[in-house]
Amino acid sequence: MKPIIAVTANYEDDVASLKHAYTDSVRNAGGLPLAVPFGLDEDDVRRLCASADGLLLTGGPDVDPDYYGEEPLPVLGKVTPERDRLEVLLARTFAAAGKPIFAICRGEQVLNVALGGSLYQDIGTEAATLQHSQKAPRSHLSHRVRAEEGSLIERIAGASSFKVNSFHHQAVKRPAPGMRISAKSEDGVVEAIESETHRFVLGVQWHPEDTAATDGVSRKLFEAFVDACRS
């Protein structure tokens, strides 16, 4: 039986949307994607968590820095309060239940702040020296990341160094308690975090949904996530 994967949507001007690359990647890996509607309360989220086998946190706009105790800087982009509220609640609920979580780009940032970590509001002015918002197509692998030895991301990728695409200006600053940094780019920007205690709670800063059809590492990430949701 296919595991049910709760997938978060984008939310703008009272319209929810979900890029097909996310659902295609889940389906191709053997999962059944289920788009999460907006407006859910805590009880709704608990019931969803009980029914779903895993959570996919997707990409999107910036996270409100109030979640990690900072005031907004001039470089902060657009924030979506309702999406922040719901995804933070989802991340905390699924993590507390021990359910697998795969978090992509903004999703990694949401996961980190939901569990008590912080972000760089803009890596271009605070941390980065490489181009992290590429000017190439989304399917292009832009820069290299290096995974920590023995990490979950290294085991899934089958390599300690590989290339990824890149479309972000925020990134993990301080990892949440219980989360470890498991991959970085060559300029030291955090590219992956993973739980030290959960079976499968993994965040990546790139967009493997856009390269899963052609890149082996991206495909393996979705396959490993869906496999974790089966057990």
C-alpha cells in the first residue's frame, strides 16, 4: 500500500497552489501525495498526523523572523503569516509523533525554527560568497555541497560531495536542539540538517523536486523518504 504523504502548499492572496514537481516526485517514489489545506487548527493537524505517514514541507517565501526572536531586517522578503503558522504547527506535531519529515528549501528553514533554531535573514549580506540564487534553469545543478561523514544525507546520496541547484537567500544559522548540520556548500552555508534522534527528519536547502527526473541523488532523496514512511 502506498504511504500517504502530507504535502504543504503555497499560499498567496487567499489562493493555495502546489507545484506538480513535488507531487510527481512523491508519486514516482511510490507515495500518495495529499495537499494540506489552509486554516487547520491544532486538533485538525493532530488528526492529519495520525492519518498521514509522513510530511513534506515545500519551498516558498521567507519565514517571519519573530519565530526565532529577531526583528525583520530590510533584506527580509515577503512573509505569509498563515502559512508560517500552519507549517510550524505541522513540523512540531509530526516531529513529536516520530513521523518522517522531508523539508525542502523554505521547508528546511521552517523545520529548523519550529524546533528552536534560527536563520540568516539574508545570506548575501551575512554569510555567503557563492551564488545561491542561480540564474540558470531550475533543472541545472549549480554548485557543490559536501556531506558530513556518516550522515543520513551521505548515506542516501551514496557520496560525500555532489552538485545541487540553488534558489534561496535565507539559510540555517543556529541548528535547532536535536538537529545536526549534515551538509554545507563550499562557502560554509548550511545545505542540509537532520535529526539526531528521529528515524527520518531531514531538511535540504536545494530543490530536488526540480531535478529528481534526471539526477540520481535527488531521486534517491524522495525514495528514501517514501521508504521511511512505509515502515
